[in-house]
Amino acid sequence: MEVRRTVPVKLDVTDEQADLLHETIDEFLWAANYVVDAAWDGEWAETRSSVLQELTYDEVREQTRLHSNHVQSARNRAVDALKSVVAKWKKGEYASLPSFSSQFCDYNQRNATFHDDHAALSTVNGRVTVEYVLPDGTRDTPHSKYLRSEEWETTGATLHYRRGDFYLHVRTKADVDDPVPAENGTVLGVDLGIKNIAVTSTGAFWSADELNHWRTEYVQRHKSLQECGSRWAHKNVQAVGRKETGRFKQYLHRVANELLEQAIENGCTVIAFENLTDIRDRIPNARKFHEWAFRRLYEYVSYKAEERGIHVDQVNPKNTSRRCSSCGFTHEGNRPSQETFCCQSCGYENHADYNAAKNIGYRLLRNQTGGEGGAPVGVRLNSGMLNANGVKSVPDSVRAGVHAESPPP
């Protein structure tokens, strides 16, 4: 099984090297935007890479000093962004043509050479050798695990410039042994929300109170500093933003680790999330920040789970909050409040997020065709396991600290 990891590395560059890298980035962005302009005919956008290659390659080569692979990478970036926009248009959604302004430039094995502690990067005027700023090699870090390991191959990188420094996001890959499928694999359903950042079908809850409190404090401080308007305040806005983003990521990493512990403790081989597309439209009072947090959490769980042989998937979230996880009756009246679920048919009552988490797990279970070794055979609950036939096995006792199942009426 092929596994991929990206490691961000700060670069130590001279003033002369910095000037060349800035010029290279500027011309790379110009090339990507040129392709976008060429793709637009006034009514629709061309997304075929071969057509845009023919339309733009010679002109970009003539107008810039870019390496030929940089020209191709810029075109590929533009094509990917255009395809995303066109996909939204086809669904009737509004989306503007892509515009590249963020300071970045792509590298591969043809226009860069990567080493354990430095890299040689093509620029608009030859190659420059830049040193990596690395942590202590004796520490257990992504740098020592992926960059300095013979098992991991470097496949490329993206150069970024932010807050006065250059960073190289180095992409690596390795072949690892495929995990042996569990004989009786089960699904762990996960519901995401504003009050509780995550709730599992095993009844474990992670409150978002701390996360929301930090966000509120950050917004207030950010607003206050912006109103000040001084140069000092502007610098502090950036510093506060970096600090808070780091705090949010650290918190989400902790939740991701604990979610995986839940899966491992309960013998789950699959973790099911709701599909994150348009999630802000489905969750009342969800803001852009919450959508960012949901996606980050999903990404963290995905790559951490991969190393442990656990599969992560997404399911259609339609009616998972309205469906009764006990009898299957679906009605908007089943959820009288954000936290309460009460089935209008069978009388089942429980926390609304916990009910939704079970439904998310059930939906993935119903989507399985079965017949393959290791295919999920049930959804793990806090009081047992429910299989595809609706038969629940119940252990001797319910674990403490989680929501118990309400008995049927």
C-alpha cells in the first residue's frame, strides 16, 4: 500500500537567492493566470490539459524565464482550479474564475534535486542550493521520520513564501505492508457539530466549548487590533492569527488521536464521517471557521488512521439527524431541539448528536456489498454492535462515561 506524507521545511536563503526565488514565484503565478485567461472564451472555460498546453506553452516560454517543467506545473495548477470551478457551474452554483496570488511555486524531480538537509531549486536564472532549517535529528519529528529515512522517497515539493520566510513543503511516499483486514471489522460513526465538535456511535463526546471560546476571544482581539490601525497593531494581528491557528490545530490533533483510540479500543476497521460538502448549509449557525475545523479534523483522522490500517470514509448525510437509529422512522419532528432526539414512532430518546453518529455508521454499513474479507459487519455502539440485519449483540455492561441506549417502549 502506498502512503504519502508532506513535510514543511523552513529554508535558509541568502538575499541573492531570495530575489531569484521571488522572481521565479512571480513568473510562475503569471503563467498560471495566463492559462486561466486563455481558457476563458467569454461564456465557458476550457479544462482539457492537452488543449491548454497547445494554446499557452509557447507563449509562456517566450514571455517568461521559467524552466519547462515550471511551465507545465503552472498549467496543471490552472487546469485543476478550472475543473473545480466548472464542476460548481454544472451544479448551478456560483464560482468566479480562479486567480493565483498566493506566493507559491511547484517543484518536481526534473527542476529540483532533494537531499536530507538541502535542495537545489531551479529559478529564472539557474539553480540555487538552499539549506533546510531542521530540528534536532535525535528527536522524533516528521523531518527525521520522512526526510531522513531511506524508506521514504521524495517525489516533489511546493515552495511557499509567507511572513518573510521561504518554506518548502516536501512531498514523500513509501510502500508499506497492507494491513490485514480484521475478521470481524466494525464501523465507528462520527457526527460533527457546533456544540460538540465530534460524537461517535460508541457514545463518546468531544465538546467544542473550548474551541468556540478561543474563536470568540480571537475575533474580539482581531477586531480591536484592526480598529487601532497602527503598524504595531497590524503586526500583532498577524502574530495573534498564527498563535490561534496553532492552538486550534493542536486541539484538533488531540481530538483526532482520541477518535482513533476509540476505534482501536472497539476493534473498528472503518471510521465513517458525513460528507463535508456544503456542511455549513446543513448545520445551523455554522461559520466558515467551523467548516475549516471539520475539514482539518477529517484530514488529521484520515492520515493518522491510514498508518494504523483503519479506513476512513464519508457518507451521504441526508436525514441522519432526523432518522431514528432504533426503528428507522424519519421525520423532522423527531428532533425537537439541537440536543434532543425523540422518535415520534417508537419513542426512542437520546442525545441528537449521538443518534446522528449511529445513523452515519449505519449508512456506511448499508452501502457495503459484503462478500469480501474484512468488510465491515456492524456498527460499534456503546452498548454492543448492530449488524446489517438490525441484530444487536449486547455486552455484559455498558461502559461508564458514555450515553447508554434507551430501552424500547
